[in-house]
Amino acid sequence: MITLHEVSKTYDLGKGSAVAAVNGVNLEICQGEFVIIIGRSGSGKTTLLNLAAGLTRPTSGKVVFEGVNLWDLTDTQQSFLRNQKIGFVFQFPSLLPTLTVLENVSLPPTFGAQTPAGEVRARARELLEQVGLSDKLNVYPRQLSAGQQQRVVIARSLINHPKALLADEPTSNLDEKTELEIMDLFAELHASLGITLVMVTHTRQLVSYGTRSVEMAQGKIVNGNGVPIFETRSERI
Amino acid sequence: MSLFQLAWKNISGNAFRSWVVAICALIVAAFALFITIVLRGAETSLQLASDRLGADIIVVPTGAEAKVEGALLMGIPAKFWMPSANLEKLAAIPGVENVSPQVYLETLTGASCCSVPSMFMIAYDPLTDFTIRPWLKQELGEGLDLGEVVGGSYISATEGKQNIRIYGYLVTLKGNLEPTGTGLDQSMFFTLDTARDIARISQTQAETVLSIPADQVSAALIKVEPGGDPHRVAIQILQKIPDVTPIESASLFQSSRKQLASLLQTILSMMGLTWALSVVLIGLVFSMAANERRRELGVIRALGATRAYISQSLLAEAGILALCGGAVGIALAVLAVFLFRRLIIVSFGIPFLLPSPGSLVLQISIGLFLACFSVCLAALFPAIKISRQDPAVAMRE
């Protein structure tokens, strides 16, 4: 589903110095997988996720999503693809502070196909009910806890029925109990929707939720490219 | 949610930034409109005054040039005399078709015999007049008889419904003329016969006698033959008649025109500076806002918004703020012009006529356009810059 061919990303730091965040990575993520990318801080895992989603242009190599090289597309085509086929959950609070919970979840369809507003709202309500926030439709993000905000973000990421959900350290700002709740929610979504899930984390214990893990260090995949080296979720269950 | 709804949500969620931008738009729109109305009003006023005068050349005693301008433009009463024998000499100059005398008078200040203080009055000769009668006929349908006067737009009856007392003489106000924004609006017009009658009555009824020297007039208005050259006629007047100055209609109100031009220059410089400062300030505010919202905009891009959507959304915010600020600015400018029009005349020392509704609508549109253009121009660079950023880079701390 998502293939990275010899992908590298180098950031120019100015004054002639540069840092290779991702260095010649090859990775294939298949439909329905729950891939967990782990690594220390600065290992390049977030950059890899951004490359896979087309959020940043690779310095070299190819990123192919469902057979299409993302960087052969125009900005409009690429944006449409992201909007329709990929859902995002970020590490930081990513809800728009000026919009209510319901408006935040209803936001992505604004950028894509013209879905009737009523339909979008009904779907948003349904998703918020699914993540246990049906009583918070009209509150603003600042009125929610960090865990609740992340649930809203998950609901938002699913509004357009995406084929893949990419999550960048979605539990790093949460307490342990909430972290487990969110991870259970991901596992439930993966099982019930058959959605492809790619999650970046530095918490090794969470690897057990995935069907495969990938470990990164110094911009390279050092372990687990296609080989489940840690205890998988199925084994855990 | 539409682009504009999202923009509006951002505007209401960022009160301080929104106020700064809206106030800048308000200042630009209000300033632009106020200046346009005042300058256009002054120009129209000068043109109307020239048109109403209706002569190709006005001849006054040498040294009275500024006085006649002050009287006709600002309504400052003036009295000056020249021999009426000049009228025949003027008529004899080749190229002159018609000559008509005028006598300039003023009412008394603080005297019970005059119910209107310090007012400029123009007496004309109905037999030769070609300047006043046409617009009297146009606006009143007839000329004036003995004891009848017509007033500028600000003149109203002070004794009963139709009368005004001048030097103890009760004149009848036959009507008012359309406003010109000049001193003519505060002046009164009557025939030479009425002037002489007032002078006669003043000897017994007034605190001070109105004196009209025999064989003297204040000014002579000249109409040049069709196809004639007023400038050539003016040169001949200078050469042949001593102690008079011919003022061609083209150069009439020259000092006011110069004053207006200098005012225009000062105001345009101030306006240019204000505009440039506003654009820079709005640009800074938008740059700061775009930077502050970098991560948020990165998220929106990740969710599927195109680069164009990001810049359009920022420009929509700018446009809405410009329209709101501009509309308030325009309302304030219009209110200020209507409330302080007299003060504008006095403080700027220029004639001023309120614009017609059509002209006002046009000027409002220009003011609003300028506000929207300025704000959108200032927001354009930050909007394009932020929209071109990689979503991943934008979302980074």
C-alpha cells in the first residue's frame, strides 16, 4: 500500500551543514497492517512517517502510495489523496482552537469532495460517539483533557473513511491510563475497520499492539523491516 | 464549513490581531474617504463658483483682487470702488460683447437696523446683467423687483416669514439658490435700484448710513465676443485703462486653487505615509499571525487543504477584516464630514460642497476598495510564504 524506495531526507541547517534525518530507507507497508515504528528521539521515525504521508518531499528516492508516486502528483492531487485516503493523529494538540469538537471533526471534508454538510455532521457525531465523546460536541478543545483531545483527533482522522491511519507518537503527552485507552481504541479500530495503521512511538511496550514493528536508528531501519521481532498484538491477546 | 466560515472563526478567535488589522483598515478607509470628499468638494465648489460668476473677465480696482476672491469664495464682505466711467471704456475695447457693473456691499455688525450681521451683498444692473439673471431665472423663474432679494443657500428670513432687515430697510427674500459651498451661499443678491433704495432709507432708519458713491461701481463683469480671446482682451484692458486689474475666469480663485494644490500635496503625503505604515503594520501582524499559526496551518495542509486554500483562507480573513474595518471607517468619515463641514471650511480655508449621493457612493466604493486592497496586499506575502512551506516543516516546533 505504501512503499518507500531508497528514500532519504536531508535537512539543510545553513552555513554548509546538513543533517540526514532519513538515509536510504526501503519500506513496504501492506494493506491492513498495524506497523509500529520505534526508535530513540532523533532516529528519524517522525520524518519517515511524514515522508510516507507526503508531508515532506524526500531529498532522494520514491514514495509510492497505492501504486502512485506521491511526488509525481500536483499539490491539488496530493492534497486530495491525503484528504481522502490518509488519516493523521499527531503528537501535539492538533485541534483548531477556534472550532468546536464537532466542527473540528467535520473539518477535513471541507477540503475534499463536496459531501453534503448534513451527512458530514451525522458521520462526525457517529465517530464522536464511537470514541466516547458524544456529550462534548459543542465544547472547545481547551475545555477537554489531553486524552479527550486525542480521541477527537482520532475521530477527525476517520471522517473521510481513510485507507491508512498514520499516528505520530499519539500517546506521548498522555498519562499511562489514558495511553492504554487510546492504544486500545487504535487496536479496536484496526480490528473493526481493517484499516492500515502506522504508528510512531518511542515506548517499546506499545509494540505489542502492532502486527509488525520497525526499529529506526540514525535515519536507517536497523531492525524489523518485515520481521516482527517483538511480541505482536495477536500474541499478546 | 466554507472557507469564509473558517476565516470568520479564526477572526473571532484571535481578537487582538483582528482588532489591529480592522483598525488599520478603518484608518486607511476613513482617511482616504475624508480626504477625497474634502478635496472633491473643494474642487466642485470652485468650479461651481466660477460657473455661477458666468463672466469671461471680472475687472476690479487694482489691489482688490484678493478681496474679491475672499468675498466670492469665503463670503468675507468686501467694499471697493472704481469710476463707473470705466464701463464705457471697457465696452469700447475690441472683442468685448457685454459689460455689466456690480456693487459690493455689507451689512452692519451689532446694529439693530440689520437683522443679519456682516453679510456680503451683491447688487447688479438688471439692464446689462448677463451673469446673475440667467440663474435667477433658472431657479426662481423670474428676475427681481425693487425691494426683493435672493439669498445663497444659507440665507433665511429673519423678520416674519419672508423678510430681512438691512440698514432699516425690509427686503423680501424671494428664494434661495442651490448651494455652491462658497461665500456665495452666505451672500445676498439684489438690483442696483434696490441697493440705492436701501441707501436712501438708511439715511433715516439705520445706525450707520449705507453709502454708495455716485458714479462708482465695485466691479465690471465682461463677456467676450463669441470666438474671442479673453486673454487678449485682458491685456488690452491693462494697457488702456489705468488702476484696474482684469481677472480672467480661468485664473479667478487662483490663490484658492494654489492653496488647494498645496493642501492636496500635504494631504497626499500624509495619506501616503499613513497608507504605507498601515500596510507595513498589517503585513507584520499577518506575518506574526501566520508564524504563530504555522503548526495549525501545517495540520490543515496535512488534512488535505491545498496551498491555494491556505493562502485563500488567510486572504479571506484579511478581506473580512478590511471590509468590517473599512465600513466603520467610512461611516465615521461620512459622519465627520457632515458634522464638521463648517469647521473644514474655516480650518482649511477652502470652499467646500457636500458631494451628491451618486458621487458619495463612488467615493465610498473607492475608500472601501482601497482598504480591502491595502489589507489584502499586506497579507499576500505572509499568506503565500506560509502556504509554500512543507506541512511537516510547518508542524515542527
